[in-house]
Amino acid sequence: MKPKLLQELRPGTRIVAHDFGFKDWTPDRSVNISKNLYLYIVPARAGGAWKLEADLPAGAHSYQIDVQQDHQKIRGGARIESSGGFLPLFEARLEGDRIRFALVDDGQAHHFDGVVRGGWMEGTVRTGIGRSTSERRWRAERIGPAGE
């Protein structure tokens, strides 16, 4: 039943299970009120290789992002297209179609917040602290499966 739910339901759809959860899918939340109740939120398909274009305070940047996904758990890293350097994704989270992660590039933390919509993602990126925070746009296009 789980594969059918993941394929046919939109990201963000909530599934509540009573007493028996899904074997290899960690619930987003679980509660015990004389019975076990499990909440699952259908995740967007974020796994794969992405070309990300971001308007950062220092100018336009391009990264190749590789995202590995296990249901709502994501991890990965970014290759800097200009230098080939590698940056890990920090605080990577996926809830439904909402994706969040941070990259530290050139000594600055960039916090990406956006949505996943099939073959693309987009949102805002915050850089800086306090009054010196800037918020700009980013967009990514899927370019293949993870690891390519």
C-alpha cells in the first residue's frame, strides 16, 4: 500500500495510521493515547541531481546539488560549478513539498527555503545576520538521478 500512496498522493498529504506504521518509513510524528497513532506526510521527490542558480549578495552562483532521499529524510552536498569544490548541505529538511537546507560558501551561511514541484525547485535564500540579512531568489532544475 505504501508505494501506491507515495506515487498517487500529492506531497504534503497527511496519512494517519492506527497501531501499525509503515515498516521502513519513520513517522513525522507519533502519539500514544491508549493506542499508537502515527502521522506521515507524503514527501515530494527531491532525490537526484539538480542545477541550482542563486542570486547571492556576492552575485549569481551556480551549484550542482546532489540530494539523497529516504522518504522525508534528505542529505547531500553541492559542487561549486566555477571551482569544483564540495559543500555539504546542513540542516536539510523536507516536509511535504517544502525543502530547507543551508550551504556555507566563502565563509557565509546561505539558508535556502523553497518548494519542490516535479522537475524544479524554487524559493528564497537568506544570507547574513540581523540587520545585514538579505533575502533573494533561487531556482533549481533536476538534471538527473543522484550521483551523476
